[in-house]
Amino acid sequence: LHAKSGEGGRLFGSVTSKQIADELKKSHNIKLDKRKLDLPDGIRSLGVTNVPVRLHPEVSATVKVQVTEQ
């Protein structure tokens, strides 16, 4: 994902679970409900972040999200 950032790699705003779900659909044709992503506050810095995904009550996975400067 690409986002605008300021000094020190801090983002203006944050990357939300809706943006991550939309990008997964667009780039990889993976349809995933944004509520399945366990991202309470959003991503607020550049770099790679591991985002837990609850696919089923007994099944979970991790998605690596890389945020780069726009």
C-alpha cells in the first residue's frame, strides 16, 4: 500500500482494514471481509506490519502489509 507520510516515517492519518481488504481484492483477487482483519487502530507508520486475520473461530492467519511512501 502507498500512503503520504511526514518526517520520521509517520503517516498522515492511518492505513485502515478497509484499505487492506480493498488492496487484497484488487491485487490478488482475494475477497476478505474487513472485519476479519484484527487491526484495532490502523497502521500509522511506514514499513512492514503483521496483521492477524481471523478466518474462522479455530483458524487464523497473518498477512504482512508493507506500507511505502506515496
